[in-house]
Amino acid sequence: MKKEGGTIRVPTWLCGYRYENVIYGRFSKKTTTVDAIDFFVSDDFTNSQISIELLNYASQVIKNGGNIILPTRHQQIVQIAAKLNNNIRLYELLRNIQYEVCELVGAEAASILLFKKDHLEFMVTAGGASGKIEAIPVPMESIAGTIFLNGKPMIFNDLEKDSRHFKGVDKAAKFVTKNIVGSPIWVDNKKIGVIEVLNKNGGFNEEDASDIETFSKLIGKKLLSTWKYEQFSKELKTILLAIADAIDKRDNYTHQHSKNVTFYSLEIAKRVGLSQEKLEKLEFSAILHDVGKIGIPDSILRKPGKLTDEEFAYIKNHTVYGAEILSQIKYVDNDIISGALEHHEKLDGSGYPYGKKGEEIGLFGRIIAVADIFDALSSKRTYKEGWQISDVLKILKEDSQRGKLDERFVKVLEEYLIENGLI
Ligand SMILES: [Fe+2]
């Protein structure tokens, strides 16, 4: 915030204000009132002390007849694009791009399409249209295709009569498109896709088109790099699952144990409200929770019949070996290591390798412990049949009542089983 005489320069998040029933600046959804002046602030506004101080100050300036100088339109767009650079994952980036462009021009919805050889494809990772429209190839004769080929922003305010409007997408997404402004998305001098902004009351104008073009030029590089990162992550996951599957096969599992443990761990974690970032880490941790079994000889791991105390002590080492292997990977942090190291620990201290108790055991270790026991008991192995799910759940509940497993995680796993008709 920079004071200039009777005026202050405000950051982008102070999007506008209403004073004596006149709205100044860019309207945004959230409002807060200070000294009877309504401030419209964007979603990243928090009631932190500095924000309250700024609003108090701004209200005094306004009341004393001073002005708040809002950034120019171009500056606003640059700041929005800069803010979006903080998004690491594609789903967040797409969601926030859509939100910001709609705010920018006062539209209802936005879509982002990527150019693939001879057609365009929607980029969707979450929301109502997810799973419905990504698979629909959008032809180059469509409006999006026309914008891409034209290489310039374009406005379509009369879609009813426009034969280029590709209705297949509206149908699949259960959406009615009334008007569109769109621009190619640029990375340096290359077009990589199209951004379309949909449905503005009264139609779009030239200023909207120019704003969307500026935005598309600024966001292209970030969008492409995030998309590539997402593709790389997917491929990496496939490789990790293949490694985990190989380990499971050595351990007499007749099915993909690590994959199942990952599935149940994520079901549990979603139900207790873990963030998307934590869910992604948990997925990594659960896939590789038994990776340390690589270090256990076949003569012990595959031994039919009962293990000696010495052999069992050796098996226990798979947790420590796993943590050692994972700690060599740059991306891996303590949460992820906890999954491998602590999934056999028990809350009452009776587990291994260290006999840790309660909160000493990491969150991932406690979640994976429940998922691991559930899958190990309920599934068939080369030397045993799978148990009835209701019997497995009984064991898990008893273990949580005896203070061995985290009660919350057993409870939400039960919820999952009930909701899916498995018990
Ligand atoms: Fe294990």
C-alpha cells in the first residue's frame, strides 16, 4: 500500500468499494463493511490484521474525500495472472483461471481447450463437466476452432443463428451457451489452445475481447508447464504402481494389495477432510508403503508356515528399509516417510519398528495402518481365503477399542463400506 497525498494505491484483492451507493472499481463477490463503506474483496482476502488496518485506512481516506486509485485494467490483469502463478496443480489452476476470467468480464462460465493435432480438447479436472466433455473432440470448424485458426480474439453474441456453435458440448455439460468471447492461448509465439468465456448479460464487447487476449497471453506458459507436470505425474504414478505390484507378487498377494491400500487410504482421508495436497502425498505414500520389502530375502518373505522370532524381526525391517529408500527421493517429506515407516505402529505402543505411541505416529502411518489391515485380511492370498468383510470390520473395531488403531479412521472406513453396500 502506497500513500500519495490523500490517496492510497490498493492491491488487487481490494477489488472495489461502494460509497454512497456508487460502486468504484472491479466488483467481486465477498464484501466486508468498514465505517458503513462496503468493500468488495476477492476470495484470497482473510481477516488478517493488516487487511483490517488497510480497510480502516481506506475508509478514512474515502470519507475525507480522498480517492483510492485502482490499478489500470491492464495492471489488474497482470496481477491476476501473477497470482495464478502460485497454483501448482492443474485442477486448481483451471478452476482459478475460470473464476478470474469470469470476474474480469462479468461472465457466467469459462472453458479452456488444448490443441491436439487436428482438433481441440477440453481441459477439465473437476466440477460438474468433469468426465463428460473432455472426451468430446471439438472440431476446428467450431467456434473454438475458428478462434484458434484466426489467431485473434473474437466475439459471438448471436449464437442462435451461428452454425459453427458446437452444441454437443452444451448437451453433455447440460449448459446453455448464449454468447462467447474467446482468444487463442499463446506460449511465446505459438498457439496452444483457446480460452472461451461464456454468457454475459447484454453480450460481450471489444474491451472484454482485448482483456481476454491479454490474459491468455500472460497465462499460456504457466498453463502449459502445469499441464506437462500433470502428465508427468500420471506417468510416474503408473511406474510406481508397477513397482508396488511387483513387490506385492513376491509377498504372496494374488491381487494388487498396494493399489487397494491406496484406494482405502484415500477414501478414509477424503472423509476426514484432508486437503488435496495431502491426498496427493498420501497416495504416493500408500502406493509405496511396503517398498522396503525389496530388502527382505525370499526365504523369509515367501516362507510357508510360521516364521521364527528371528525371521519375524527381519520382516519388521521392511518399514525402516522403506523409509530409507523413500528418503532418497527429493520430493518425499516426513508425511510420506511416515506411511512406510509407521504403518505397523499401534497407538498403544505395541507395534513396530519403534513402538511409537498415539500422536507420535504420523497421520499417514495411522491411516495406512487401517487400510493395510483391512485389505490384508479381506483379500485372498496364495495360502488363505479372504475373510468376510463384516468379520474384518469387527477386528478393526476391536483393535480401535483396545487403543491400537485410530478410531476415527475405522469409523469412516465403516461409513464407506455401508454407503457402498459392502456390509
Ligand atoms: Fe507393511
